[in-house]
Amino acid sequence: MPKLGRPVVPIELTTEEEEFLSNLSRRKRAPVVEVKRAKAILLMAAGLSNKEVAVRTNFCAATVGTLRKRFVEMRMEGISDLPRSGAPRKITDDQVEGLVAKTLQSRPKGSTHWSTRKMAKEMGISHDSVSRIWRTFGLKPHRSQSFQISNDPYYVDKVRDVVGLYMSPPENALVLCVDEKSQIQALERSQPILPLRSGKPESQTPEYFRHGTVSLFAALNVKSGEVLGKCYRKHRAKEFLSFLKEIEIHVADEVAAGREVHLILDNYCTHKSATVSRWLVKRPHWHLHFTPTHASWLNQVERFFAKITTEAIRRGNFLSVASLVDAIKSYLEEHNVAPIPFRWTASADRILEKTAKLCKSLS
């Protein structure tokens, strides 16, 4: 008995189409509906009926039939969603171009940057439309970033020197990033801190009592991630020299084994004082490497300072300087139980290339 029903159009794939659809059907980050359509077309090409394809792909039979027809007519373009009908555009290309140009080239009167509502009033459109256009073109007038170009005449040499210690340190050497986090305030909140609750973050009053300050001197071992730290009430050359002596005691065994000590420092005056220089002259196995002026971000210990500030200091409640020092010591002890070194990935060439681009944009 002849088979009844509409004739099914066979699907024949080229080698390129089959390869593309196979890759798409296995792709995890592709749109789910496109992955299902790719699988359905592969099953059609294998000779399965619309009902069999529907069962395997969780489509209805009518959808599979439509997909088969679309693929025969449009081939690979039939995989993606077709443009849908809707209301005609009310904002012309000229208006979009004018809005983008005004955002980039002007400022509103009396303000430093445009807001969606100010721009909407200026252009005669809704603020939602302004927001969509800004998102499309990646414009964020409400945001601002800071930068500082180093004026160090030896900037290139210092960048290559410091980054070289990170990415290819000398053999049989110990590389330490040294700096101080000065003027850490022991702040006591004037009212009790409300704890974290379901649906509500921890809350604290912005008012506080000051109980004094302390400076944290720290030395970060670039290879192991271990941090040697000590707190002082001041951060003069006297305290810095005292901390260098602490480092000397800490690395005594490694120095005795013949290892050189390389210290990465910024250009703070206490690091170059006569007292410190006289002390270092007697220790030829110690080598100092200074970061360029206005480029202390090259010192990895700055990243550790940001970490301890976020995790132990900023939200703390300290009744005295002693309690602040105890909190810092506790954090250092916990950090050194299982230290994880920071991974430096930016080469010197990459840093210098970005600096050159910034200088070019300013000029």
C-alpha cells in the first residue's frame, strides 16, 4: 500500500555544512535553540522522519517540518532566528550618530558628564533609548578611571629590571618585594555593627573614633607568596632599617647557603637614606631594584596591601592600636599557613607598549 501524507524533502549536506553543524551541535556556549536545530538537521540528513527527529530533539513535528523547509530554502542561514516583525524604528541613524558625537565631544552645562536623562532631554528621546544606544556603543559617561604616567628618565630600564625579576629571576636568588603601608588607622565605630542577615548585608555606621595609627612594613617572597610583616608606630629610615634587619634574620639560612637577596622597592626617601645605604654597603649580597617614579604598582607587595585592606582592615572595628596590630598579625599568620604567590603575566614589552599608546593619545 503506498505511503500517504506530504512528501518529505530529503536533506543532503555538503562536507563543510556537515562539519559546521557537527561542531555547533557540540558547542556548550552556543544558543540552545541553535544547537537543537543543528542536531535536528543532522538527523534529517541521516534519513529520519520528522516525527522521529521531533522525538529525539524535543521539538514538535510541525516545527521540524518548518525547519526542514527553511533549511532547504536558506541552507545555513535557516539555523538562526529570522528577523521578526515589530514597530518601525522611531530613532533615525542621524539621531544615533548625533547622540554618540555629543556624548564624546561635549559636556552638559554645569556638569562634568552626561546622564541618560540630561542627554534624553537634549536629544528629545527617552532616557531608556539613550541607555540602549550607550550600551550598544560601549559608552559609560558616568565612569572615570585614573592614570599616572611616570616621568622617570630611566623608566624603560627599571620596568625591564623589575619585570625580569618576576618572569625570569636569577638562579640561586631570593626575590622580595618590600614596602610599607603607612598610617593605618585604628577606627572604632561609634555604634554597634549590624551582622549579616538573609537578604541584608552587614551594616555599620560611617562615624568612628580614631585611636591612632600604625605602619605595616612587609616583604613578599615572590616565589612562595610568604609575607614577612611587622608593625611600627612610625615609618622613618630608623624603622625601615629595623625591618631590614628583621628580613636579614628571616633569610639567614638561605644567605648562608649562598643565595643572593634582591629587594624590589619604590622611591620613598627612607629607602635611600644614608643610614640604610651604609648598612647595605656591608652586605654586597643584597641588591636593591627600584620601581620607576609613579609606578609603585610594579611592586607586587602593593597587591598584598590591597588584599589585607579588603579582608581584614576596612570593615574592622578596633578599640585601640593594639587591637589593630593583633588583627594584622593574625591575618599574616593565617596567610602564611598556605601562601599562594601572585602570578605576574605582563611582559615588559607589553607594559611599555601600553605606556607608549597612552602617551600618544595624550599628545
